[in-house]
Amino acid sequence: GYSNGASTEACLIAGEVEGELSGSYNECGGTLSIDWTYTDECDRTITAKKTITVLPAPAAEFDEVEDMTVSCDEATSIEAGYLGYSNGASTEACLIEGEVEGELSGSYNECGGTLYIDWTYTDECNRTITAKKTITVEPAPEAKFEEAGDKDVLCEELDSFLSEPLYYTNGGSGACEISGYAQGEAEPFEGSCGTFEVSYTFTDECGRTITAKRNVNVIDNKPPVVECPEDMDFGLVTSTPSFEDKAPYTDNCSASGITEIYTDSDISVTTGQSSQIGSELRFIFEAGYILTYGDAPAGIVNDHPYYTGVVTDYFGNVLPAYGSFELIFNFNPFFLDYSIVQNGVEVGFGAPDADGLPSCNDDDWFFDSPNGHNKKFDMECGQYGSTIEYTFVRTFYAEDECGNVGECSVTYTWSVAATSARNEMSAGKDFSFYPTNRGAEPKELVEENLTVDFTAYPVPFDKEVNIAYSFEFDTKVTIELFDTKGLLILSETNDRYTKGSKDKATFDLSRISNQMFYVKLTTSQGSITKKIVSSGKD
């Protein structure tokens, strides 16, 4: 409005005019002007002006951000992204809004770290706003060793044994990966079998330590090798030989040594072939000559010893006028006895003893003397005997520290001459070298399917042992007891055993220290030998 303030209507100039707006502004502010102009009737112009200063709009603000924590694996997918801003103005000229891309910074590894996202915006008014987001990255999971299974190793390979590396991993990738191999450390171990541990340790960059263990089983499945002595045959001996009681051994992993343990098998006893030993078999005549058959058989005829002989004087000079002599079993097919044969003609005969050898009993020799020129003679016999053969097996054992047992066996064999003294001199029988006149007598034939056996009781025995027997034939029965060396201890003979009867012989062994004996029972139909054992009681 305008006015001149006059008091009268005619002089009064008053009214209003519209102003004119000019100037400009934006979010940063500005200046506006309003100009009013009035020209009255008198052509007088008046003006008025108003200056309006427009203040800048409020600065924009970023949207709210929050810090966060992520795993190591999640950190790999973090991106800066965009963040919005606004000043919240309601008019377009004053409104400041939009979004800017952030900038990612910071670092992390398997032990974690920190990432930052920074947003910055400068408006047209040169006002800068900022926002920041902190991202805490957690450490990656710690690694784990793979399954450490037990391992077997032969003791022979122990010296060169190296523990295998063991793999570990946390399954991560990139900056979060923790993986690799750890070398094991074996605990001290001595011996050739057993178990020891191998330990694995790994400490990561974060100071975290993981461990694992593996059992290593040391195996020794080979027994020691025992070096046995060679099998030994001692031949004919007069006493029990001595035997090796130790043997060396070697082992694949344990120390070598000498065996301390052995076992012996039962001694196998067999009777060897009968033979004449010692002095000669001969007939010594008072007339000054000797029929001698030497000190050993010349061979075997009809499954019995066969002898050849000559006649000598007392000085050993051969008297060839008498010709040659033989002592032949079953020479006369009708008799199971020995024939004295001179120049192919039977001139005498004699019975065999229980062992089938020529008897040394002068009553067992007979001849017929047609001319009455009989001669007195003495009979001298050699020693006869059977070798008893002994065999046993000694087994040596060696055990290593792992319980493997090695063994070897050696067989020992030896023979002992089991002599039985025969009558050395039997005097008083008439004899001359002329053919005999004995008629045909039936042979005592060995029948088939006849059993020769006996029973020894009690078993084991204390002081006495009884030998009971019964046969289905008449016979002479001889019972002999030998010790384990084959030496004759006791004997008994029944000259008149009757078929079907029950008989026994009792032996007192209380004064004999041996605990094992061999009993030999001999009949006309054969013989049998058995072993008997003492209880060992006094």
C-alpha cells in the first residue's frame, strides 16, 4: 500500500500496487527481491523494494548403517554396495537425496580381520557427509587332522621306519584355507614286537594347536631258526653216550643265542641180530685134538648161523686128515637141530638154544659110536648176544621275545651188545667122528596162528612184578629182564610148560634202582618183548 497522509479526500493519495518478485534460490539458498512501483496522477513515481535472503536447505544425511560380524567364509562375498542419503525437504528446490557407492577397505585372513565400507557425498553446497560400516571377520574354523589309522610294520623294517606325514585341513578356501601336512614324531621303542605312538602337532597362524596320534604295531611273525646238530649214530657202545643239550639259534629281529630248552621222545628199543662174540665155539678132546668152529659164524643157512671148522692139535696145528667140518641147522630134514657134518656126512647133532644158536649144554649133543672108540671132550662156547638198538629224538626249542617258537630235531642212535654168558666148559661127553645111527624122528614144527603173549602186573609195579602166560602148545618158556642199556638183569626158565595151563613168574626188583625194564618171553613158537615201568616208590 501507499498513502500521502492527506486529511481530505481531494488531497488524499492512497492505494496499493502489486509488487514484482525477482531473484532466485536453490538448495544452497539465494536472494529474492520484491519491487513495487506507483506513479500518481501528477506523474510522480514512487518505488519500494524488499530483499529476501533464502537460507540453504538442510544438509542431507545418509541412511542409518550398522556394524556387523561375519564368518571368514562369508567375508569373501562382502561388497561395498550403495547407501542412500536425503535431507528430507518437501520442495523440489530444497530436496537433496540420492545414493552413492561405498568404498571397501581393510583386510582379513584365516585368523579373521576387519573390513570397512566408507560412503562419502558432497552436495552442491560443498557440504560433505560421510558414513562408515565396520565388518568384523571371525577367524576361520581351526583345521583337523584326517583320521590317523593304525599302521603295521615288520620288525625287520623298523630301523628304516619313517612316520608318514598326516594331512590336516579346515575345509576352507582362499584366505580362509588352512591345510597342509605335519610330520609325525615317534616315541622311543625297543624290541621286536609291540606298539608305539607317533604324535602329530600343528599350530596355525592364529596360535591354535591341533594334535593327533597313530599307533604303530611292530610285528614279528618269524620264529627263531635253530641250527640242530646233525643226526648221530654212535654205533656199538658199552655205555649210554652223551648227547648235545644245546643248539645255537638266530632270529630275524631278536638277538642270537643258545637254546636252553629241549624235549626228548620216548626211547625206541629194538633187538638187533644175534651174533657170536668173544671166544671160539669148539670141542676139546682128551685124545689131544680140537674140533674148532672159529669165533664167528660163516654165514646163515636155513635162517640160522652156519659154521665151518677144522680139527687141530692143542698147539693150533691143523690136522688135515680129518677133512672139513660144518655145523648146519636142519641139515637132516627130519630134525630142527644142528648137525655136525664131516666131509658132507652127518657125524653128530645138537639142539639149538632158546635164541636158535648152538647149545652150550653138553647134554644137548649126541652121536652114535658103533666102534666103541669114544673120546672124552670138553665143550667151549663163545659169548653170544643180540645188539639192542636205541633211538630217540631230541627236539631243541628257542623262543624269541615275541613268543615265536622255533625248533629243530636231531635223531640219536646207538647199539649196546646185550651179551648172555654161555657155559664155557662142559666136560664128560664121549665123542668120535663117525656117522650117527639116529632114526627119523618127527620135527617140532612151528605151527601157524599160535599166539605168544604175556601179561605183566601190577602196572606200574612197586617191588615185584608178575609175568603171567598161557599158550595153546607145549613148550619151554624163558623169561629175561633187561635194563634200558640192554644188559640182562634176571631170567627164569620153565622147561616143562604144558599146553593150556596158566603159569607165572615173579621177579623181585626191589634192590634194582632202574625204573624201566624190557621183558622178553621166548617159546618154541616165537618170542615177544614188552616194556614195564616201576612206580618209583620205595
